[in-house]
Amino acid sequence: MKDGRQSVVVVAPGEVREAVREILEGAAFRVGEAPDLAAAERLLPQIEPPAVLLVDEAHQDTLAPFIAALQRLRPLDAHLLPVVLMARVSLNLAGVREAVAKPLDPPLLVEVVQRLLEGL
């Protein structure tokens, strides 16, 4: 997935994933989609770091073990994959760099992704 644009991988249920993809593609990001974290893990080797991983609250129970595995398996570029959690309530999960409230505010979502990518 190389074309000069910065990457975002969206892990969310179908409707949420589609809405987030539209928002981010409209802001010129390259977007990879995964219905769950297992699919995201298969997709990540195709993504050129740096990238942002947006994860819906529906996957919060498996997010911490996923982040731990990522840090173990890809220690050199795990820091190049900040995780953003999209959730209705504020959650404090290890390894999550930012949280974005749902319902999503498109300009805020784009701002958070841009800020994280600029910091890498």
C-alpha cells in the first residue's frame, strides 16, 4: 500500500468502518479496513509505517492483548502505529494513545489522526 499518502487502518463493525473510511479518504488518507483485530493483524504487514490504527469500542476486550502482541512481534515499528480508540465512554486502556468520542466528529477525527502522524 504505497502511494505517498499516510495510512490509517480502521477496525470496526461494517457501518462504522464505512463511515470512518469515507471521512478519512475525504481527507486524503489511505485507508485499510478490517472487521476485527485478527484481520488487522494480517493487514498490517502490507501497511508502510507510520500509520494509525483506529479501533472501535466493540473490540476493546481484545485490544490490550493485541497491542501487547504487536509490541512483542514488531518492537521496532510498534511505536509507529499509535492506537486510537473510538468509544462512547472514556476508557483507559494500556497502549491506547488517544480516544475519540462517539458519535464521531469528522473534523476532530481527522485532526487526531493528522496530529499523531505528524508526531511520528
